[in-house]
Amino acid sequence: MVLIATVVGGLVAGAIWGFGKKSLVIFTAVWLVAFAVQTLFMADSADTGKAAYWVLSGIFFGLGIALIGVGVWARDRSEN
């Protein structure tokens, strides 16, 4: 769930709003909601106790920020 929010949210936010405060705030809000739902309902309690769960979640969040940049790049390429 977080991976889907990361890829879709990052690319869409970057393509629509560019790499600025608005896209980062919207992406972060969507990602945090997906992360909270995943942690509460989908992740096993044994998973959330492991450090790897939190590290991978942080990596996915960083990947989403990078994908915002990819979305900006793709938008700029399609406009030129």
C-alpha cells in the first residue's frame, strides 16, 4: 500500500504541481495516511516491531520524493 502511494503519489504530484512546497505537502499527507492505514490494519504486529519495517518505510518515502522530481522531469520533457 505504501509502495503504491509512493509511486503513484510521487509521479502525479511532481507532474501536476512540480517540485515545490505544494507537491511535497500533498504527497507527504497522502503517504502518511497510507502508512497509517497500512500500519494499523495491514501490517502484522510482528512486522512493526522489526527495525526493517521502519527503515523500508523511510526508504519508500525518500523514493517518493525522488519520484516527484521524475514527474517534474517527465512533464518538462513532454512540454518541450
